Amino acid sequence: MDLGGFNPQDAQQYLQGVNWPADKQEVVNKAEGNGAPQPMLEQLKNLGGGQFSGPQDVIGKLQGG
């Protein structure tokens, strides 16, 4: 999945402050609060449910992993 032109380091900055492990809603809320661009927020909202272990887990899923 395309990150909307953002590299993983860009995506990671929007995930700062998340208390890991975190569910999708917590990740979306924190990314939104950190000023993530709308395309990234939409992609986060479309990820499956469950827990994410950390930012690399989220980024991997955004990249289709």
C-alpha cells in the first residue's frame, strides 16, 4: 500500500507518543493529533483490527506487509 508519498520515517513521526501495544483507534487518534496528513489517516483507518506492537508494525501493515 502506498503511504501517500511518505517514507517510513515520515510516518513514524506521526506515531510518536503512542503507548504500545496499541489498537487501531489509539494509533489513528494519536496520528491525527500529531498532524498526520489525511491520506495517511485514511490508510490507518482501513487497516485491520487488533493490536499493533509498535510503529514498525503499523508501517509494515501500511506498506502491505
